[in-house]
Amino acid sequence: MPHRKTRIRGERQLEQLAARPSNWRIFNVGHHVRHLRDIAPAPSARMFNSRKLDDAIVVKHALRSNERDLFERPPLVATKIVVPLDPHQISLGAFSFFLGERTAPQMMQRLLGIAPAPGRTAPGRDEEILRILDRAPSLDTILLKDLLADERFGIPSELFAASLADQPDFGGYVQRELAPLVALATGSREPAKVARFVDSVFGASLGRQAEDFFSALGVAESGWGEIAFAWKAAFHYERQAADTDRRFQAMAGALRVLQTYGHNEAYPRSLLTAQHRELAAALANAFARCRRSFAQFNTQRRAAIIASGRMGELTAYLTALPATVRDYALGAALLDHIVSYWAYATRGFDPKRMPAEVFSAVAADLCAAAGQHTAALAA
């Protein structure tokens, strides 16, 4: 079987994909592994046993019509594994396959050397990790850290921290936001002291200032690492909040003015009215969930804690942060999926004049995905 090179609209787009920080739909394994090796050069500085997978990029990909034929039962969104032919020269191209497509086992064996051992019924380590990535509703690092925390995998938790500080001026943003909390906890707003605190909390490992800070607040030592990671993620999400709101408003506005035409027996107006109502509700519910979680850790919440002057509130805020941020990440994954797929599937159509067949197909896909996402969270 020949290598199937990815067709990601040319070399430039492949290079852009490789250079992008991880987010809900992209997990750049190679970037994270290289970061881990920089801070912890050891045999354990890897995610997969397969070297090729350690250079891979995992993508949650909305299947196009010509790609659905690769599956017995095509999902709306599939997990795509993109493996560069040469990780040092991305422009040379890559091979790719979807987890769950008919030929995936052969692709994994031929291209990655991953094959079931004779007589073995349970999946191997790399196969199991891939299955978890495939089932995950999002590739957000805070969710993957939780899903892959099993000691059987032996993946260092530091591997998931790389992307959280990749955004421009992330350090400056965090420093400005943390200065009032540092003042509450230590009584000092001295810039140098705040900078040292930020480095201590958000560096590759917790520093002395962070340990003293958590100890003073009475936070159990076993939770320090989880809280520091969730704190990074919280700031990361805060910086994305305005864009998330904008995209939600764009889709909500399109649904408010939606007019369809070309109704017939297959696509009666009554069906589209019901689908329109269901899609609008799914969108609104996903957004409402995000806003509820977001209100528990955003700037306004921290301002209320600072105004109260009560250290106990800060302790409670930090202790609850891992669960709160995880809940936000799950809701944001669904919301991002809905608005992204809507933008992709309806591009070129005026919402005030959309073919009934087009809207019905998009709405059915998105409502099914929302239902699957909700069921997965309840499982």
C-alpha cells in the first residue's frame, strides 16, 4: 500500500498546521514532545512508543462528502492522524489516515509498525491512547491530561503544558492579571516579585514562591500541580473568550434571520422548523454552559475575591479551579464544533435564502453531534 500523502491545500498549509499551538481540534504531538525533551531529557520524554506518532499531529476533522466513503459508519467529525515524512522538513509532505476508517489497521501496521500481537485481544499501549484520542470530544490539553493520566501510559504530565503559554504576550497578560492576587496574598505589588511568582507558578515546574503561596493558602500539596495547570488553562481560555462570543453571535444572528426555500415532501417546512428550533437550542445551551463555567474563574470572579479581601475565598477558588476549567473546556469544545461546522458547511450561502436540503442536512448533523456529546459526558 503506497503512502497516502495529506492534501492539506499545499505545503504552506501543512507548515501552518505544524506551527499552530494545540487547541480543541489540533493536538501537535511533535511540538509537545520536543518541549518535554527540552525540560526533561529522559527516556520517558515521549507520548507514544512509536517514534513516528511522537512526531504526529492529531486533528479533529469535519468529514467532507468524499471522505465519508472511507468509513462503514461515517461520523460527523473524525480523528485524523497526520505524520510528517520528515519532522525537520515539513514541506516534504506527510501521510495521513482517519482512526476508524476501513483501512486504519493496515495503515497503522504498514506505516507505523503498530500491529496486534499474536493471541492478544486487548489493544497495545499506543492503540489504546489513539482510541482515547478518538473518543475524546476535544483535543484540549486540559482534557487530554485528565484522560491520559492513567499510570499504565506513563505520560509525564508536563507534556500537556507546552501550548498554554504559546500565545503572544501570554506571560505579560498573566502577570497583569495576577498582580492583585499576589498583593492579596503577600501584600506586595512589586513588579519583580510578581514576575518571580508568575515564573514560579507557570514555569516548567513549581518553584519555591508557588509552593509557599499554596502552603499559605492551606491548599493540599497533592493538588498544587493540578491547580497550576488549570490556572494556566483558565488564562488561556480567558484570552479566547471574546472570539468565542463573536463566533457564537455570528451563528445565532444567522439563525435568527434564516429563511429556507425549496421545500418538498422530503424537506417539508414543518421538518425544517423543528430542526431550526432544535439547532438554535443546542447552540444556546452550549453557549450558556460555557458562560456559567466561565463566570466561576474569569477576571470578574477574581476581582470579587480581591474586593472581599478574604483569603478563604481565594483558597476555594483555586481548589475548585481544575473541575471548573474542565467543565468549561468540555462545553467550549461542543460550542466550537457547532460554530466551526456551521461556518464550513454553509459557506457561500445567504442565511436569508438557504436551500432547504442544505440546512436540513447541516442541522441534522449538528444536532446529532450535540446529542452524542451530551451522552458522552453523561457516561
